[in-house]
Amino acid sequence: MFLSRLKEKFKISKISIKQSEKIFDRSGIAIAAIVKNEEKYISEWARFHHKAGVSHFYIYDDNSTDNTIQNIQKVLNPNELTVIPWGQRMEDTRLGREIHNQVLAYAHAVSNFGKFYRWMTFIDIDEFIFPKKHKTLNDALGGLGDVDNISLPWHMFSTNGHKITPKEGVVASFTSRAKNPMSNEPGIRQFKMIIDPIKVTDLRVHSIFTNHSEITHNDRGIKSNFKNRNLENFYSSENIQLNHYYTRAQEDVDQKIARGPNLESKAKEYKRKVLRTIKSIEQDMIEDLDAYRFISKLK
């Protein structure tokens, strides 16, 4: 029991890296995502972000056994997609501490590909980022000037009463979300980031350090730090919004629980965490059609 708790406490979930060399003509935004058996959803996710202006997709395949990779290959051209096998599980030898496979993928993406892009982000297939006032993410980010990173709060969406996957797709079908993205309710308030990849020095899943600093910005360029971005006055989705379709349909909730977390050490508590988060989302909801309006304009 003691050794198990020690491994959990000291699991490796933060990785430091050497900053990437600078390429003179960097441009655009790239996405890095780790995927496993997302054949139902990856096509819509890729099309959505391609239309939002993402220029390249680095897909880390965690031993998918379905048509996840084949489906995204049908959507994107070969020069827009790089697939990397990523099915390993690693521990350090001395204490047997688990190395977070998702963070390891992000570190690999930054170190090997980041130097080619002005921006890079790290999201899952149930997360959608889109501009609110501009046509593309590049246009929205261009107005921020020379910032190193921005933090985007989750907007957490529910099942909308769907028991099975709707044929209309994620964005059109799931429109009810937690009213307050900055709520203290369990599982609601969290961030993903868009970063300048050549400035990255340390990575976690939700906190990426640039130039060894905890300084971050919201989507309007307002400066804060990782601690104070949790305050209500940091919240903004004025220019860019991140939707997290945490549940999707009920059948996806069941599959999420069965699949378990990225960290094997968290497997025992995972079901309780998922159900607790869903309860938080559904406690106070509003309708949010912003992502649907965005993609409808582009059609």
C-alpha cells in the first residue's frame, strides 16, 4: 500500500525540455493529439479544425484497434497529417514511477515539430477550439501580438439526453453545457493551452511553461499566472473558445469508463471521477450554439 501511494505521489507528469531551435519562417498553428479508438468522431474533429485554420495534425496513436487512423487519413491530405505510433507505457527504473504517456507525446511534438510553427496546441478528440470573431484561429491569435501562450478554459458539455451517437455529429448534437466554466464544482474548471512552441521549457497536460515562467494570458491577451487564472476575472471566450464534449452520448460515457485513464495508477478512482464530473456539468446548464454557428458559416 505504501509503495503504491508513493508511486502515485511521485508519478512523472511534468517533463522539462530543451527549447527548440528557431526556424526563420515559422507560421500557422499545429495540433498534437493522442488518440485511441476514436473512429466515430475523428473525421468530424479533423474537418472542424482544418476549417478553423489548423495547418498540420500530429496524431499519436495509442494502439487503436479500429479505423481511427484510416478515417483521419481520408479527411486530411498527406502533407497535413503525421501519424506516430504511441502505444508504449514507461516507468523510471529506480522507483517504478509511471511516466505520463500523454505528456510524453506533447514533449515529443514540441521538441521535433514545434520549430516549424508560430503556434501549437495539445487537445483531445472530444475538444474543439474555434475563433469567435474571426474566420480562422490564426487571425484570432494574430491580434494578441508577441505573447508566448494563452490559456483557454473548458466549456463542459453534456449528453443532451442522447443514449447513442447521433448521426448529425458532435457539434450539432451536443449543445448543453455547464453554465459557469469557472465553477468550483468538481471537474469543471480546467484549461488547455495554445503556445509558442519554441518558448516551451516544461510541460504538463494542462499547464505548459514558456521560458520557465508561469505567466499566461487569456484570449484577450490579459496577463495572469497559473494560480490566478482560476479566478473569475481571468475568464474570457471573447475571441477563442474551447468546447470539451466530455460525455458525448451515454454509450460514450460507458466506453470512457471501460477504457480508463491515461495514467494506469488512476484506474481505480476513474469511474467515480467521471460520474462526479458529469453530475457537476448537469447541475446548472445553458444552451451554447457558438461552435455550431461557426462551422455553419464555413459550410
